[in-house]
Amino acid sequence: MKLEGIHHVTAITGDAPGNVEFYAGVLGLRLVKKTVNQDDPTVYHLFYADEKGSAGSDITFFEYPGVPRGRAGDGMIHRVAFRVASGEALDFWQRRLETQGVEVARSETSLVFPDPEGLDLELAIDDRGDEPLRADHPDIPQAVAIQGFAGVRAYASEPEASAALFEETLNFERKDDVLWEARGAKRGGLYWFDAPPESRGSSGAGTVHHVAWASEMDEHEAWRQRVQASGSRPTPVIDRFYFRSVYFREPSGVLFEIATLGPGFTADEDLGSLGEALSLPPNFEHLRGELEGVLTPLPDPRARARIGS
């Protein structure tokens, strides 16, 4: 069995409206699902992805309104990297981000910058041949659009402690001392280790909650059994309606999820209207009236872009 790269990455925001403005407005991703955190349904769970809501492109956020900023430290993911096609794409994004007042660090092959709450993001030229997972935005030509995940970078004081789980259980391929790849038949996702800062990390706005790896539906329980046999402590399979999930911590401390490739975001919305209304899984539908009264109103930057186009 092989995992099909990264399924999604979930982070924390204290400002859902600002989060939508940045990820859907500035970065041009599509808000494909406006739902709630199923472990705390009084707060949003927002999903941004390509035009189809494909696994491999979903960056998602739990909103805890007003939560202070966190700081990535040992055992935490500190950067999320997306793919772009070329140096011309980096040129485009450098201009676009600097116009928005975002400070960027440019190299020959990548562009690094923070989101509004300090989460480090990277756009990296990637020629590994995976299908581009792009959203449509009138201000962003398809040739330079974000194409899905390249990988994530985590802080770890003892990265070698994770080697057995990665290599023997999860079937990651080791690329060098600090770089691993999960590659299936269609997609791959990279996982880097970096030396941690001296300061201790803290969860909060602008930090990553977990990274999810993609599993075929019929292999999901087998992955759980493999993780359990390795000595890790996976949760039972949890039905999240849009996919099924198993969670566990890898030895460096990062929370991993194995999520299924399906049923997908069209389980309760048409493709053309993804993300436009509040979507609630059936078990939460009875809370709709209450939740619509407490959840933060959100802007629609894509609608404004269409009006101005």
C-alpha cells in the first residue's frame, strides 16, 4: 500500500474573514467547504482548494475568534509548501504579494512569505509531474496558479526517531537524512525535518494543527492496523462525512491523520456551488439555527472579483 501524498493540512485562525480574504482573495484558492469543526461545532472549519475540492490541494482552518497567535516549535509543522510551475509563476506571485504589502523571501526556486497570522507559506517550483490542482480566479492566469501541495516542513529535535514509522509502516521513501516522500500511484507529498528553535512552541493562530495523508477508501482500515501494529496509538476510524479519518502522533510530536479519498465535498453540494452556504453533516443539521446565529459572517472575495472583471 502507498499513501497518495498529502490529503489536507489543517491550521488555526483567529480571524475567519481575514483568512478568507487572504486564501481565496489573494492566493486565489476556492473556498470549497464552509462547515464546522466536528469536535467543536461552534467554530468554523473552512476548506480552500482547487476548483473541484481535490485532496492534495486542501488547506483548511479551524476558527477560534480572537485566539492569540501561536509559535511553531519542536514537534510542530512550521511551513506549508505549495507547487507552482515556473520561475515566471514566482515572478507573478512576488509582484502580487508585494502589492498586497506581504514581505517575501525569494530564491531561484521558491518564494517564502507569511500569511496574515504568521503561518509560513512557500511557493516552490515542482516538476515531479503530478496533475496540477488549480482554482479559477479572474486575476490569476492558470499558467501561474497554485497547483496543490508540495509538502510540509516540521521542527524535530530527534528526526531519526521517526524513521522506522515512516519507512516500515507508512511506506514513505527516504530522500535524504531529513526529507521523506509519500508517493502513491497518482500523487506525492514531501515531509522535511528542520532543527527546532530554542523557544518552545505554542498552539494558536498561524500554527498548523495537523497534516493528513491520503488513503484509498478500501485500504483505510488496513492503514489503521499497520499504525497500531507499529506501537503508535491511532484513533478509531472517525466518519467526517466528507472523508474518514484516523489520527495519531508521529514520534517527533506532529499530529498525523490518514484521510480517505472520498466521499468528497460534493456529498452535500453541487460542484458549481461549493462553499457558498454553510454545510453541516447530517449529525449536525439540527444545530443549524443555533450555529448560523454565532458563526462569523464571511466575505466572498471571488464574487467581488467577478463583479470587477
